[in-house]
Amino acid sequence: MLTAVLVFAILPAFLILGLGLVARAVAAQRLKPRVVQYAPERDSTVLRDALLVDADRRAASAALIDLAVKRKIRLIAGEGKREPIGVELVSGAVLTAEEAALLEALFGPEHTSTRVRRFSADRRALAGRLKSLLLNTEHALARDGFVAERRVTWPGVTLTVFAYLGMLVEALFLVFTIVSGEWGALIATVVAIAATIATIFVTPSSWRRFLPPADSRREHLAGLKQYLELAEADRLRALQSPSGAELRTGPELRTTDAAAQAPAGTPPPAAAPEQADPVTRFHLHERLLPYAVIFGLEREWIAKLKLEHTELGRMNLDTLGDLVDVTAEIAIAIEAAGSVVELTSAVGDLADGAGNVIGGVFELFNL
């Protein structure tokens, strides 16, 4: 019996598990950054960039936080954990079509001045609208030639079918081994079942296929992630120019030295944020908060911004006059929602700068 289990259960189970792991690695389509980046590309948007790194679950929350960082909205947490998180449009804010579509997806086309959506209510409808928003964003990426029009689905479907067929065979072996009392075969069968179940979880059901024009953007985002991950370390020693020259901290930093060693035609490395004055550096780092959300580093980055804000206040209180500290508001909103992924589900009423509840976003901005 043990031999039969090894041949018809263990071997197939670990074979499809290995194929599932290969499919997962292929689906990731990882790129290594050639240089650390300090800012997103100028013509990018948070929603599009989130899809380019397969951060779909965090895309809407990151885009919402991006609106707060740009001072187009304010996030207002309720008094209790179950209260909705209000969104207030800042007076004079102008939304792009994509930003307006995000707010319309959050509040729904039926949003009126008499409707208050409580925490976790209409979650299925909300999920459907956000899914449509991301699908439209993916179609836009496909039109620009960054992703293929159709996702890759056949590996996930094939391996899932094999996994369920394997579970039927393993179930039969489980019954026979229990009846016969062969403990070695029984343990092997349980191991095979565990491997088969793992296959279902590790194998991606589908994935978007990135095209060559997307490589430079995805490489740029990988460099941005590297900077975010190194933010709490002695990061400037780890930042390398394209030619491999090590950048130095402090005002004595000279990017021309690295540029002189770079091959012909290589663009000069960007100046590090540490060279900027404290206020500019704070705003530069604050702008990266939505991308910290995309990469799952929001709590570390919020802590860094709070520290920079405190240090800035100690240096010169006058410089804080023009700073609108949205970091604390965002941190409180994330905490009230339970996590950054749940932030969009916890959003309540949409109000104008005076606190008046407003109707549809598209109607308000004639979009």
C-alpha cells in the first residue's frame, strides 16, 4: 500500500505543487532596480502604478491617501471604531477624471445628501465598484501597451483541476489506509493531501502579463520601493548610481562625481532628498506615503514622517506655518479602519469644505 501511495499520491501531489510554485514565480515577473529612486515618475498615477506592481488590494486605499497628501481631501475619523471615516473635499480642489472616478466608486452613484453609509455596509456593492475601477485602469494600461489585453489563466485553471482530481485519489487512499491500519501509508497520504491543498493556495488563478514598454516603469517602482525599505537605515551608503559610484551623505555630496564616472549617455543620478531643505524634504517624503501603502510599508513611513515633522518643529517653528499636517489624520484614519486595506470600506459621507454633505462627484465637477 505504501508503494502505491508514493507513486499515485505523493509523487503527483509534489509535482503539481512544484508547478504551482513555478507559476507563482512566473506570475510575479520581478525586476531588479538598477538605481534607487526618490520619487514616482511625473506622468504616473497611484492607481496605475499599483497595478504595475500587482498591488490591486491596496490600490484604492493608496489612491485615497494620495488625494489627502495632495490636499484635495481630508480624512476625518469618527469618534468610535464603528463610525464611518468622513471624506471632506478641500475648497478649490480640482479632481482629475481618475480621482473623481475613485470617489464615485467609493460613494456610489446613489450617494445623496440624505444617505450615510455606515462602516462595512454595502461592502459587496463597494467591492464591485472598486473592481470595475481597477478593471478600467487595467484596460487603460493595455491601451498604452503596458499590459496584455487578456490575463494568463490556463496554468491556474489546469493546476487547480489536477489538484482536485488528486484530492479524489488521495481521499480513496485515505479510506483504504485507515481500514487496513497501515500507519506509514496513512501518514504519506495525509502529506500528499496537504501538498495538494497547498497547490490550490500558492497557484495564482490568473495574472496580468506585462509587456516590454512597462519594464522601465516597473523598474522605477522597484527602485522607489528600495528607497522606502532603506528609509530607516543608513540608506545613503546603500544608494548606488548607475555606474556603481557610492553617494555620500551631507552637503559635500557631489552628484557630478558619479556622473563623470557614468558611461556615455547615462542620465545623471537624481539628487537625494537628504540634500533638500527640511521643509522640502518633508513634503518630498510625504508625497511617497501613497507608495508606502502600495508596498505595505505605510506604518514605518508614517512613523518616519512624524519624526521628521517633530525635528522640523524643533529646528524652526516658523517653517511649520505653511505645513498642513495630514500624516496624523491619515494615521488615525488607518487605525480607525483597522488596516489600510479596510480604509475604503470604512469611508462614510462626502462633504465639501464647509462640511455640507454633497451628492455625486461627477455632477459636482461636471465630469
